[in-house]
Amino acid sequence: MKARMESLDILANNIANTGTVGFKADREFNGLFNGLFEEELPIIERQWTDFSQGTVIPTGNPLNLALSGKGFFALNSPSGAVYTRNGNFQISKTDELATAEGYTLRNVLDPDRRPIKVDPTQSVDIGKDGVVTQGGQQIGQLEIDQIASAADTLSKLGNSYFALVDKTGVVSKADVSKANDAEVLQGQLEQSNVPVADAAVRLISVMRQFEMLQKAMNIGSEMNKEAITEVARVV
């Protein structure tokens, strides 16, 4: 029952975020536990994140960006660098390219990776290589990183951000490099990669399994009560 509850939590969170831009579905590795009377019960050995690409849709907003291929937008946060596939960006109050939460896009042309400053009165053009131009002048380039073994070295921060922290909470020493095969698509957004129909069917199946296990426990409890009553009865 505990294993089924964990599965329900994962599936419910996935379904709740089917509309979250750049969301990556959580999945699980199942093992078998040998219990009393040598029954084999399913347990969740490890939860992992599926980093496969979601569907990319056009929005027409020049500050909406999507990535085609493996890679992440690198951002500056108060706690250091974080990563995302959610390209729903905007111009901050300080005229910097940033997320709604205030995380700024890192400028790969700046040695300190400081934010990219823009003129809010001019259009912003971003090429497939991440180069940002205004008025025909290059003003920066987005840092697009590829992270080796992302499933083991990245942990979720909220629903669409990731940090280099492994499953034990220790900062990972991951191999971070430039994502040479990733292309930036301006005016588009990557949707959640949750397979909605499959997740809904799986959710119903797990709920039924949970209900059956619950009934089995209730029957076992009633049988134990009857056995105790019979044993205690004076003949």
C-alpha cells in the first residue's frame, strides 16, 4: 500500500503539471520486496526524472524561447546557477532578461556570467545559437548547457527548475559543457512531456490496486478478530 501511495503521489503531480511549460515528468524504478509467506510486493526503489523533449508550440512572443535538442537554459539565482527548459522569459524592472521569479539569463560572453541588459523600447532578436541582438548589434549570448547524467546529478526546484544537487542533497560535481547540439527557437515554448492519456490510465490502475490491497487488509483484520474470538471462547 505504501508503494501504491508513492506511485499515486508521482502520477498526481505529473497530471497536475501537464500545462506547466518545460515540466519534466517523474517516473519510478520498481523492485520486489519479499515479505511474510514469501509474497512479492512492489516497492519504489528510485524516483527519476524523464528529460525527454516535450512538444514545441509557437506563441509569437519574442521573449518566449524553446530548446530543440538536449540542453538547459542556465540562470542566475540567489543560490547560484540553476537550469530550466521553461523559456517563458520577460524583461525585468532592471531591463534584464529574466524569468517571472527573477532568475536572470546568464551571458556566456561575460566572464562572470552577469545578466543580459536590453533596451525595452527595441525588439529583441535571438538566434538559434543563443546570440541576442538589438538594432543589429550583438549585446550578449545565452548560456545553454548540457549536463552529463542529468537524471543522477540534477534535482528539481519547484516544477520547472533544476539544481546540481544529487539525490542525497549533496552538490553534484557534474560535467557541465556547452550544448552544441541544442538550438534556440524564438517565439516558441516547450510544453510538458507528461503523456496525459497514459498517466490517467496508470493513475486509475494504481488506485484500483490500492483499493484491492485495502480490502485485503480489512479482510485479514476481520479474520484475525474472528480467530481471537474463537480461541478465547470457553467450550
